[in-house]
Amino acid sequence: MIRHLASGFLAVFFAASASANPAPDCRLSRYQDGAPLNIAGFKGKVTYVDFWASWCGPCLQSFPFMAETYKEFKPKGFELIAVNLDEEREGADAFLAKQHADFTIASDPAGDCPRQYDVQAMPSSFLIDRKGNIRHVHLGFREKDKAEIRAQIEALLSEP
Amino acid sequence: MTKRVIVLCCHLALLPGCVQTVAPWERGALAKPQMALVPDVQHSALMLHTYASKETSSAGYGVGGGGCGCN
């Protein structure tokens, strides 16, 4: 009987750990110099991965918000990676020239990362907890999402 | 005959290239202003509005004096 119970608990435990959604570890390169960048390298921090392109209007709206959020939460162990998906780099260069972005800008013109993350909209953002699991996904960017995203980041930061 | 079949097969082999879907991040070229269906959204809205108001009353599109203008 006890053995059955134990195996039942074990099954539940493994089911729960299997339902955790590990963030795909895809290879990116840093936008500025092309140095290799690994999303798994940010484990231990709450990471916000945003996929954007210069031709996408809501992406432009999200940039000031991301800069502000990064500045606020960085000391608490928050990391933000904005992955550029432009096929032509000129557009992204012009876009970034007008933005004040302190956070990490990465690029993936081949589109391997968005394929692995199954990006369905532009922009799409993924909130990854300290253990490396995707906890929240946001499709698109609206003004009203701001408070929700901040609350989610705060909640994830308070987790061990 | 065999030649024709071969040519047909070659053409058919190229067809799968047509069914690729465009991923959300691959729409950069489609987002360019020159790719828009109408060059000027506001102008076309105005034209359509006028067209509807004229067509659904008496005179046709582009003809002055027709319709009550109340649409």
C-alpha cells in the first residue's frame, strides 16, 4: 500500500516537473559585435526574451518600456535580451540609433531561435524564471500589458 | 513523350516551394509601405465613402450632383 502511494507521489512529482516548460537553449549572437550568446547562460536570473523587428510598430512602443523595466529590475537579478529578427540589418541599425537601450541586443537573422520558441506574433516576449523555465508568454505589445508584465517579473524575482 | 513527362515532373518538383508559410518574423518585406494594398489609406477610405454614398443613391461614382450626401 505504502509502496503504491510512494510510486503515485513519484509519478505526480515527475509529471509536475515534466510540465515545467524549459526555455529552448538557442544560439544567438550579440548584435553589436556578433559574439556568441546563449540564453542558457542567463540561468539564475529572471530573463525576459523579446523578439522584435524594426518594421514592427508595437516593437517600437515596447522599447522604452523595456529600457525602463531593465533599469528598475536589473539590480535584483533581471536580464533582458531583445532579439532582432530583421532580415536586412540596415532597418535595425536605424531603429536602434533612435533608441536608448542598455539591455542586451541579440540578433538571429536566420530565425532559428524564434522557430524553437514558436514565436506566433511580433513582438513576442517570454519570461523565464531563475530555473530556466518559460513562465509567461506575451504576444504583441499593448500599453495595458505593462502593469501585468511588471507584476510577473516582480513575482518571479521573489522566487528563489 | 518521355521528355514531356520528365519536364512535367521537373515542374511539379518545384511546386512544394509554393506552399511555404511566411513566419511572423519574415514579414519585413511585406511590411514595407510599397507593399500596401492601397497607397494611401485615408484617401482610399474617402473615395470608398464617396463611392458608397453615390452608388447607393442615384448617380454613379465620380459623377457630381448625385445622391443626398447624407451617408
